[in-house]
Amino acid sequence: MNRALLVGLLLLPPVTAGAADDLYKRPRKAPVSAPAYDWSGVYFGVHFDMAKQPTTIQSSVQRTTGSYDAGSPYGSLSLNSRGLQGGVHVGYNHQFGAVVLGFEGDGSVGSVKGSRTTQVPGLQQIEAKYASADKSYVSLRGRLGLAADNLLIYGAFGGAIRTTEIGRTQYAVAGAELAVADYATAPVFTETATKSQTGLVLGGGLEYAWSMGWSLSASYFVTRWEKGKVQTPRALDSVFSYTATSAANGRDHQLNATTQTFRLGLNYKL
């Protein structure tokens, strides 16, 4: 009997042994993928701007008695302003799946400036130099983006305010011989005025994040400024008189400008 049982065990098919081995194998765990980057939270950072600002300026004199000017009614001047600015920004994002909603505020200082010199119509010996210079820029924008893990593509829309300075210098052309004594004693006349303007901002960009909350961003914005009028307090009561200081004689300068800004930013999310 024992001999027959031993022979039977030896003749069992090998699949039985294989099935027994599978029964005692430990189940393997599925590989765990790294979690997607979470864009939600408060962030702050620094930025560097390169700006181009086509500006048109028209000037007129409120009260003229023989006055001449390089602007209206003689036309307008185009100042192709350029410059660099830098500043800080802070914002907040909230992520809903792949959609990211947020807002961002920033402040920048620097100089975006341009100038142009033109001959004063009717006076061969006189030229006038017009200049504009942005001193500061502040904006607040809403953001809407799509996230693909640690890459964010977004658009932005909001408002901005800037402080700009307008300058006008009128002078005699080098070598000109002027017989008028008033002008000969004061050959250069300069005046400036500062104005704040509001505008609408539209743009977008890319942001790439890595570990520890740091990210780099590159964005492009277009700011369309409202048409603004700046008045300088002095104007010519006669062609060569530089003594008028009355506001009633002031020269009005109408500005029409659009700022195109390319921005690089370094950000840290709390």
C-alpha cells in the first residue's frame, strides 16, 4: 500500500507543483507615480522688464500772440521710447484640476524714455526737444491658466497706473545769429510736468516650477494708456519772450501711448 502511494505521488503532473509555488508568492505592488505639482497658494517674487513704448505727443498753446510750437496745429511727434524696469510682485493661485485661477499685483521702477527734436515751424533758428520718461508702473491683473504638472500656461487681464514726466526744451540752433535781445540773453527755455495715467493690461505667459516652491516665468503684456493731457505752466507770449509764467498761458500736451513689456520673473510659493 505504501509503495503504491509513493508511486502515485511521483506520477503527479508538474503543473501541480507550479500552482503550489504561485500560491505562496507575495503579490507585487503597482509602481507609485510622483504627485502632480500643486499651483495653489500665495507666491511672491522679483521681475525684470524690457519695455518698448510708442508715444505720440501733440502740443498746443492756450493763448497765442505770435507763438510757435512744434505740435498742434502743426502736427504730432512720435517718440519711440524704450527702457528697462525692475520690481517685485505678489499673487495667489487656486487650482481646480488642470485649471488655475488667480491674481497678481506688481510694482516697478526704472526709466522708459524717448525724445525727439524738431524745428519750430516758421522759425529757422529755433528748435524744440520733446521728451517723455516713465518713472513708475503698478498693475493688478487676474490670471486664468492651464497646468500640465509643473508647467503653467496662462493669460492675464487687468489695470495699471504709471507716472510719466513730459519735458520740453526750446533753444537756438548752433551758430544762429539772433538780433532779439530777449532771446540772446536767455537762449534756452526748459519746462517739465508730471502726470499719472491709468491703462488696461492684456497679456500672458509661461511659468515652470521645480521643487521647493521655486519657479521661473516669462510673460508679455500690452498696456493701453488713456489719452492724457499734461500742461506745462509757461508758454511764449511772443516768439522770443521767456518771461511768461501764468497758467493761463500754459502749453497743453496730449499723450497717446501703448507700452509693450517682456518680463522675466523669479517666484517662490509659500
